[in-house]
Amino acid sequence: MNPEIIERIVMVKSIRIMLAGLLVAPMLALGMSAAIPSAQFAAAQVDDLTITGGASSAKTDDQATNLFGDNGVFKLITNAALFLIGAISVLMLIYGGIRYTISGGDSSAVTAAKNTIMYAIIGIIVALLAYAIVNFVLSALIQS
């Protein structure tokens, strides 16, 4: 086999492994915190039948006091996740531009680079729309 092809295959596999690691680590961290049962949750009596009332009744002494609002836990987590998605999209846009520049006129390489650029732009748009939707929903929850 051609050494350039082998090098490209190894590079693609290592990029996939790194991206999978970036995606799996937050899911494991958030999944573990969601799986831990709360002792107060079983004995909680909800007087306020809104989302904020339910979240407040499930709160324990060691949890953050501000779940909603400008400095709330939900907003901080979603902003961090959306920032990470946006940063990865921008990096992939730069990577696609570099691939397009060094394609050397090879039609398959140009097509692959254009697809990378297109999907990176779609990722940026999705991140911006998700940011707007999350802020809209959280502002609606605060007003309830």
C-alpha cells in the first residue's frame, strides 16, 4: 500500500478517536450525576406544581442554590456545552479550509474538503440556534 494512504487512514482514525473521547466524557460525567438518587427526592412534597417548584423540591443542601437565572446552573452548563460545540465547528471549518487549500486539484479531495466546510457551517448554525432556543426556554421557565 501507498505510505500516504496508510498515513491518512491512521490520521482519520486518530481524529475519530479524539472526537469520540470529547463526546463521551461529558455524557459520562452528566450521566453519573443524573443517576445518583437523592434521599430528599423520595420524601419531597411538591406544593408548587411548576418546573421551578419541582426542581426546588428535589434540591438537597449540597446543591447550588440558583438553578435558573443569569448565573444559574442550567444556563452555565448549556452555555459551556454550546461553546464547546461552536469551538469544534470553527476548528472543523479551519480544517476544511486547509484541506481545500492543499487538495491540489484532486476532485475527490476537493469534494471532501467542501463537505467538511459545509458540515462545519451547519454545526455553527445549529449551535447558534440551540443557544437561542435554550435561552428562550430558560427565560420562559424563570417567568413561570
